Amino acid sequence: MKNEKLAKFITKTIKRYQVDKKIPGIALGLIKDGKLINVFGVGEITLKSKKVPDGNSVFRIASMTKSFTATAILLLRDRGLLRLDDPITKYLPWTKNLGLPENSSEILLRDLLTMGAGFPTDDPWGDRQEEMSYEDFENLVSKGISFAREAKTGFEYSNLGYALLGRVVTMASGVDYFDFIKKEIFNELQMKVTTFDEREPKKTDKVDGYAKYDKGLTLQAITLPGSFSAMGGISSSINDLVSWVAHFQSAWKIKTKSVLKISSVREMQEPQRHISTVMLKDKNLKKVKTITTSYGFGLFIDEDSLLGRFVSHSGGYPGFGSHMRWHPQSGYGVIALGNLTYAPMNELATEVMNKIVVEVKALPATKELDIWKSTQKAVETVVGLLNKWDENIADKNFAMNVDMDKPRADRVKEFKKVNTKLGKFKVKDIKSDSPATAKAELKGSKGSIFVEVQMSPEKDNKIQKITFMNK
């Protein structure tokens, strides 16, 4: 990468995580606007192999798989084969005896997608269920399960919920889940080594996973595809996963291939269920900030009050840890893969991404939107009326509610009062957080004031609100 300072920081940070956490190997890919710009690797893909992980190395990505399953559900929704507000019993009749808590609503597909079905958090139990047969899975669920809460009453991370969604994909599409994901996503995005079968990668590319026991690092056994694969069964490489991150970055006008409509890609990355809000200090900016975390469809969304929005998902599995993360405003993204059980790749990727956003000055946190031409013209109209009131101009540009909200005579008095307070003035700055609203600073010889103009939703929109605010 061109930024040598950042490259040195990333290399140093990856090495620190690898040593401190005793992770055999780590690969990290850096993405800009849907393209891989660098791969960093430390350690080994297999102990004593001396082969450093690179862009071709195939790791288990675990719960990052959930974003693939969620995409499959959205694909089927967009094709009219299911609705997100369908009850799960429509596709999986054997779930009718789940044992819902008293006064709970029925569970919808949307609830499974957003971790709102009320199932209890099931890490690490869920990680050990992958090979369960479909028959055993149906028998398990048919007997009823324990609930942590009523449906739709809060976030509770559930592998079981996404295993159920995998079965929904099969039932709604008429195609086996594995075949559907391979055809509609892996093949479409040319993810050549991505697979649900850990035995498929070439020995030279396959990364071995390890757990840290008292006796030392211990090789973890391969698990085969089964009923829980929809929640964490995929193995992939940095080179392949770039296409996956780019698919999501396509929501922000980045020219790259997507398997969904752009509106659906964007929908997946919008907050659907609130998780938490925390306050902490940003070590790069040395300022206090809040981070509000939500779950979308198979993805986490962090709203950072200083750095903006980040979209991500982690993966943790016996032998592996993974994380993908991107920052829509700057176009940067990171994929971090490690071969140790629950390796904290989320911490590594977050530290790297935060540093990048600060270094490339992708601030302020909220990107200002393009203001409508009519909104810009409205500011000019208000400024003109401040200089010289004209009834005809007011009649032509005010929406019907304006004179109802404040009598015209009172409005004229207000404008003349502001004019007197400012003296000779000029418009210093115009800002907006919506195309239909503009806030301008009016700096005069006697003082300054802010004016905010809001437009009506009509096709031929007019000024619906004018607010003057002291600086």
C-alpha cells in the first residue's frame, strides 16, 4: 500500500496479536472500494510448516457464514418465494411445538434474521452441532426448546436460529441449502476456493486450526457439513472474501458485482435490532465517544459517534477466529483470519480499521448529503426576504402550512427583527443532514445567526418551515 506509515502499523499490530494471544497464524486483507490492496501474514498455517498465511490460505470463517445465509433469504424474498414476515411454521411445520413462552408472538423469519426469536445464546454449544443430520435436527426442535425471552423483545445471539434459516432456504427454494449457496453466491462472485467441506482445499492452502490446552496447542478435528452449517460452516480465503465484502460495499455506489439488488444489500446493513450503547475513549483521537451496536440481517452495525458507521461480523469456532469489517464512508475494509479457537480477530480488525479511518481523515462521522437544488434555492429565497420582504416571493415559495403556523404579519416582523440584529450580512456556510433541510450561518456586521429551512414532501416542493436560531 502507498501509505507506508499505515502499512508499518498494520504489520506491527498483527505481529503483536499473534505473539500476545499465541495464535499460530494470522492473515489480514486490506480492501479499498471493493479491491484488495494488500495482504499481511504472520506465523504458520500449520505448526512447524514455516508456511506463512497469505491471500490463498483457506481458514474456517465460522459465523461470518451467517451473512451468506441471510443473503440467501433476501434473494428468495426478492424472487417472491418467501416473505420476511412469514411465520417459520409455514416452511418448517415441525417447529409448531417449540414451546413458545406465554404471551409470546409467533416467530417470523425476520425474528430469526435479527436474533430476536427469544432463543438463548448458544455459543459454544452450537459450534459442536454442525454435523447433526437433518432428521436429528428436526427431532431435537420438535421436542421443544428453552426460551430466554418472548419473541421480538430483545437481542439474543442464536446459532440455532440461523440453522433454522438454512432449512428455510431449502424448503422455500426447493434446492438443497448447500447447492443454493454454491450456485447463487459462490459461483456468482467467483469465490473459487470457498466451501462448506474442509476436506476440499488443497493441502498447500488449507489452514489447520488449533486450540490452546494445558498441554499446548492441539490440532482440532475437521467437522463435516450438516444441519448447523448455515450458521458457521464456510471455509474461505482472503482472496475470495474480498468479493464478499465488495458485494456489501456495492450499496455505496462502488462498482462491483452484487448477488442482490442494491436496495437489499443496503437493507441488510441497516440496524434492525438494538444491542447496546457504550461510552469509551478513542485512543487515536483521545476523545470520549459512544458506540451504538445493532444487528441487521446477518451483520452487526456499529454507529461510532467519532468515526462513523462500521459494518461487520465475527466468526469463532474450534480452531479458528475470523472477522470482516468495513467503513462505508471511507471505502476501506478489513478481513482478519486466525487459526486458534476464538482468536480475537474482531479486536485486531477494529484496531486496524479505527487507525485507518483516522489516518486517512475519513471524518466527520456523518457524511453530509447532497442538498436538493430546491433546498439551496430556498435558502437564497429566505436570505432575499431578509434583505427585502416581498409578498409575491413569499406567496410563490411558501407551502400552504406556513401562514397557518404563524400569521404573515408576525412572520414579516420576525424577518425585520433578524435583519436589524444582523446588519449587513452574508451567508457563511450551508450544511445539511437531509436533502430536504439546510442550515445556514448568516454572519452580519452586528452579529450572527443560524437559519434552518425545511422543504415540503410535494413533487413541486416548497418551504414548509423557517427557523432562526442564535449562534
